[in-house]
Amino acid sequence: MDTSLILQNALTTPVLFFFLGVFAVIVRSDLEIPAPLPKLFSLYLLLAIGFRGGLELQRSGLQGQVIPIVTVAILMSLLIPLYCFAVLRLKFDVFNSAAIAAAYGSISAVTFITAESFLNNQNIPFDGFMVAALALMESPAIIVGLLLVKFLGSKKRTNHKAMKLKEILREALLNGSAYLLMGSLLIGFITAWHNPSGIEKMEPFTGKLFYGAECFFLLDMGIIAAQRLPSLKKTGSFLISFAVAMPIFNAFLGVLVAKSLNLGPGNALLFVVLCASASYLAVPAAMRMTVPEAKASYYISTTLGLTFPFNIIVGIPVYMSLVNKLIPIAS
């Protein structure tokens, strides 16, 4: 592995702002981001990346690698929570296993965005339609997690009614982040097809402001991740090991799939990052509402306190190195 990639990634502006947030907690600075702003910037990033992805999807059309990539991405988001659940059941009950498995089967949009910034800094080309895979990989893992609870944990639930399939689909498909991302993708697609002038009007908002918003959001993520670190002690060594080992395993599997699809290095890295990342927004929101038996400290502390910083600091360059070794540059 080229260790210089890790250093180059660590010194990019968004990651440096993440470190700034972490360091603020370590030195007990009173730096604080007012509550509404992180939510606003999160929604902005989802809207902007979805809209730009829709533009690229319309320009490229549903030809070539688009359909195979999107199809395999959905299959991966269905498969990953299943074997994660099997591993987690060695230590945890059905509810905690399903909630954690859903988190690791779903995706982190900010990790994906950071990977895009990494590729731009390395001058490695990639296709904007990869956002379609991002948009469609969030909900399937939530559905799998809730179905696992419905069929394997319903008899153990004493104070809650069994979930209906309609409720499961609603929670998975209409949670805020999935709804906005998929909706923005559709609007970008329609805009590029029917109203090209709207692209230029949106450019200052979805283009020039994007990088600064990403840095601001990662600053807040650094603060939150550092605050979550003490909670990791309560999760135990098994879950801490899982939070690092599973993303690496998923990344390796993702590289093999990317190679079978003949993806170029840029698209391959983004696909691998989608497989290796974990949700700390959509899945926790869904699980808090529908699976209150699961401990939020398990699936939030591990995904946000360990997996997220591991991926954006070390994981992305490690995965790029793996891609370079297994996938020829000419692909």
C-alpha cells in the first residue's frame, strides 16, 4: 500500500476540518455548531449531490454501465446486512444485530462525497451517475433490517405491535435523507432533459458552495465523532473490532465486484466506498422509531465514532490502493 495516499488524503481541506472538530473536543474548546445548522448543511449536501447526479444520469443515459452498476449496488445493500446480521448474532440479540447490520448495509453520503474530493485531488476521473447507486443503496438495507426484526424478533416483542410490511417500506423509502436524495436525483434528471437553463441557475448553489459546505459539515462531524468515542468503551471489544473489520471486508468484496463489472479506478473506488461505509443518519433515525429495543449507543457510536472517521482518514486511500492493485488502470 502507498502510505503517501493516506497522508495526501489526511491533508485535504475537508479532512483537516474534520480533525479540527476532533481536536476541539480533545482540548475542551467551547466550539459549538448551533443545532439547526448541521441538519441544514446535511440536507444541502444531499440536495446538491442528488441534483448533480441527476444531471449526469440524464447526460449519460441508461446505457453502458449504469444499469449493471445500479443493479449490483442494490443487491449489495441487500446482501451486506444479511451476513453482518449472522456475524453479530454471535454476540447480540436479534434487535441489536438487525439495527447494527442495517447501518452497515446502508451508506454514508458524506463518506461518498469525501471519496469524490479525494478522486478530484488525485485527478482520477469518475462518472457522476454513480450518485444513482448512492441514492438507491440506502433504503434496501433498512428494509432488510426491519424484516429481520419482523420475522425473527416479533415473538420477543412484548410492548410493541408487529410491524406491517407497509410500515417497513414507508420507513425505508420515505425517511428524510433517502426521500431528498432520490427526489433531487429525479429533479436533476428532469431539469437536464426538459429545462437546460435551470442548470445554469442552480450552478452557484449546487456547485460553488458545495466544497465549503462539505468542510463545514465535516467540522461538525469531527466534533460529534470525538464526543462519541467514550461511548465506544460500552460497546465492547467485539463490536469495536467489527466496526473496523467489516468495512475492510466489504471493501475487498466491493473491489472484486467492481473488477467483474470492468469499472475504471474512479468508479470502482466510489462503489467500494458505498460498500464499506455505514449509515449514521437514516438508519439510526429509522431504528429509533421502529426498533426501540436496540441500543442506540451500539449502532451510532460504532458507525459515527469509529467507522466514519476510519473510512474518511484511512479507509479511502487504502481502498484506492486496493483498487489500483486489482483493477488495471486501463479498465
